[in-house]
Amino acid sequence: MGQPVQVYLDSLSRYAAAMDELSASFDTTRRLLVEADVTEDSFGLLPDSRDCAEVYEQRTTDGLETLRNGADAFADLSDAFRELREDYERTDQAAADRLGAGK
């Protein structure tokens, strides 16, 4: 028989909270990037400046999508840690009830 598994429920809650913070950080960074309001004219009026503006716009669009995906991923991880904790709690309670210790 293998080693018993020990689950520290408080740790799962802490991991969930950390994932919430990371998700919020991605959202904040995304919001700040949107609010920066860099316009095409910010790069100057020369033809080469227009090329720079187009590259910046594409990179910003890609970056915003990446930040959105990151925020979503960390939010999903937070949910998963919370669900895992709840599952362990339910399993513990069911085992205690079967053994008569939950009464």
C-alpha cells in the first residue's frame, strides 16, 4: 500500500486566492494598456511612422488577447482549487458520517 495522501485544505484556499490575484493583475494590466490611448498620430506623420503605428496596433491587439486569456486561465485555476477543496471536504464528511464520527 502506498503512502497516505494528506490534503491541506487551507493551502487549497491560499492557492485559489493567489490565482484570483494573478487574474486580477492580468485584468489590471489589460485595462491600463487599453486606457493608454496611443493613437496613430503618436508615431509621427512620416510614412515610416505609419508602419510603426500598424505594428504597434497589431502587437497591442495580440497583447490584449494574451492578457485576457491569462486572466481567464488563472480565474479557471482559482475555481478548480476551490472545487477541489469542496470535494475533499465533502469526501471527508461522507467518510466521517459513515463511521459515525460526523454526528
